[in-house]
Amino acid sequence: MRPFLSRSDTYRRSLRSRLIVATILVEVLMLGLLVGNSLRLANLHLVRMAEGRLSELEEAFSISLAGPLAARDHANLRSLVDRLITLDDIAYLALSDSAGQRLAAAGLVPATLPPPDALVSMSMEIHNAVVAVELFDQTMGTLHYGMSTDFLKRARRDLITQGLTIAALEVLLSAVVLSAIAFLLTRRLESLTYASVRIAAGDYRAMVPEGGNDEVAALSRAFNAMTEAVRSHVDELERTAEALRCSNEELARLAEVTAHHLQEPLRHVASYAQLLGSRYHGRLDREADEFIRYMVAGVQQMKTMLVELQAYIAVDVSPVPASARADLAACLAEARHDLAGMLATSEVSVTAGPLPVVRGDHAQLALVFRQLLENAIVHGGHRVSVTVSAEWLDGRATVCVGDTGPGIEPCVRTQVFELFRGKSLGTGIGLPMAKKIVRRHGGHAWIQANGNRGTCVCFTLPVDQREGRAKDAVARPAGFEPATCRLEGGCSIQLS
């Protein structure tokens, strides 16, 4: 029962039913106007027919009664009146002479003869009339008679019945024809709808019949062409995704090789260089000792670069789940914990304002903060102050990490985000890795001056709407100077 009700409700809301109902309503309205106008014209025609019949009756009465009335043949007059009363639709007859004396009567004669009616009306049961019986332009007497209007009512009733029957049959036939046309039309539209649902569900091989030369057939051909194009693009995307998966697997294997196999020779070189330095220290000249130190330092730097390069490659390999959420305050705390030794040694102070919850991977965003803090420690020197602040508006958070170090020249602020372009003191991988992680999370990263001295690295991230509310401004920690952060493409925002 429930599926039937569901189908009935679907049919009532369908385009087919609306077209049929609208067309039938318009047709009923037009037929109603047509039938009403036909009845009006029929009433006029029937009244004129009745008036013509009255003229014919009066002429017949005058001709048949004038002679006997002039001869005062009362017996013949009564015989004629009795025969005339048998005519159709005659209700009564009352004949009087010129003196007003009643000579003969027949039918249902009223006790008091009514005056003649001016117009024929179907609202009255009997139309009363008076005709003067004349012979050679002399009035021989007067005939009062009544004509029943039943024949007019019957004629009008027959016209109404026939009109309504024809209208009902026309409406029924129109409904049948419209239902057939709507079924043929909407059936193909339903096929298009069903095919669209299949495509939305991932079945890109759904096709629809293309028969006919009408607009729906043209739409079906366009739909099939679109389906072919979508299927071709999806197949190409699947091949690209497979190639990307294989490439990611190769990158993962490369990272593993970098982590284990390439570092093993470096460990041997470092071990033997340190052994050479400890065994022959002082036995060679000072230049040889310096060469050994350079060798050990270079191997250590190469090892650090390989480790960070492995982490840089792992950013592309590690996917970011769509449901992942990260508390930036917790990410910053983890980064500070990992760099606690460097922060203490360099006497670097880190202050932070309120930070939002964003959509992203906790480990990767913690790595962003670690790279930015480490960059400030390495390039800023001792007793550098680092300030972390954020504001979020319209679903996006802008996070800024500013320091009071020597700063970065404007001409190289874009180059430091490229691999190995900013390795004056570090490896040249930290800032490129941070920018890659931010981009994988749908954000941007850029550098600006932090007031008169220092550097401010800013980046944007999508805010988690369930946890964080959009705010126009967030209070900044003491010592943070307002500045304008310029985005890629020339846009700028005021951080205050």
C-alpha cells in the first residue's frame, strides 16, 4: 500500500500531471464559456420561435373562427374551440363576442381571464395572449388563450444536456490524448532523470534512447554526448590517479632509500673522518686538522639535509583526510616541546595569542610551526622574541609567526620558499616544506617585514566551522606590531 501511495504522490507532483490538469482546467473554462454563450443564444432563438408560433396560432384562430362568429353559429363555434384546444401546447381557449359575452371555452380556463403578457418568458408556466377575431377588418369577437412554455423548457433542457454531454466527452477525450502525449514525452524525461541519477552514483556508462527528431530527442543526444565526454575524462582521471599512486609509491620508496641506504655511506665517511681526526690530531699540521673538521661538518650537514629531504617527500606521500581537524594551539605546543633545547640554548621567547581549530593534519601543521620556529632560532640569533598570532574570518584563518631577528631582504622573500635557495645557515628545505604543507591544506604562505626589524611569516588555513566561529579581530600579545601582510597576487590584509 505504501509504494502505491508513494507512486501516487510522485505522479501528483510530476510535470505530466501538472500539464494535464492545467490543460483540462483551461479547456473546462473555455467549454463553460462556450456552453454559456450557446445557452444565451438558444434562449433568444427559442423566444423568437415562440413568438413566431404565436403569430401563426393567432392567424389560424382568426381565420377559423371569423366565419362562424359572424354567422352566430354557436354550435359550430363550440365544436371549433374543442378541436383547437387539441393543438400542441394550447392550455386554454375562451371566445367572446364583440359585446364581451363568452360564447365558447375549452381547457383550463382561469376564473378571471388574465391580461395578455407583453413578452414570452420561459420563467412562466403559461403565456397569456388575446387575439381579435376579424372579418373584413371588422372585429367579430375576442379570443383569450394560453400557450404552455413546456416545449421551450424541454428544448432548453435538451440543449443543456447535449452541450454538457459533448463537453464532458471532449474533456474526457482530451484527458486521454493529453495523458498519452504526456506519457510519451515525460517517459523520455524520466529516462534522462534515471540516467542522471546513475551518473551521479558513479555509473558513467548510463545512456538514454535517442529516437525521434523532436527537442527531447535532441536533448537525449546531447546528454549521451555529455556522458561520453564525462566517461572519457573520468577514465583519463583514473589513469592519472593510478599513475600518481604509482609515483607516490616510488617517492615513498625513494624516501626509504634516502633514509637508509644513502645515509649508510655517510655514516661510514663520518665515522672514519672522526676516527682520523681523533687518531692523528696534532700529528698532522693545522691545515689537515681543519680539513678533517670540514669533512665531518659537511657529512653531518648532508645527513641533516637527507633527513629533511625525506620529510619533504613524505609531505606529498601522506594524504590529508577530509575529516581531519587540528588545534593550532596544540600544534604550536608540540613544536615548542620538540625545540625546547634549542629555545633554551638560544634564549628565544615565544608568545602566542588565541589560535583556532582548522581543517587539516595535526602532525603536518605541527611540522609547519617547528620549521618556522627553527628558522627564527637559526637566523635570528640569541634572545629573539617570536610572536604567534591569528585572526579568522569567513571560514579562513590567517596565522602569522613574527620574530625580532635581522629580517629577510624583500628581493629574496619569494626565493626562500624554493628548495635550497635559502640555506645560508640552514638546509634550505624548512620554508619550502612549510609552504608545501600549507598549500596541501588549501592555503597560502608569504613573508613580510615585522615592523622596523624582523620577519613575519604568514599563512592561511580553512577554519573548522564546527569548532571555531568567525571573528573580526583577535587580541594580539604585547609587543606585536600591526602590519600589512601582502598575499600572493597583490592582495593585502591588515593584521592588528
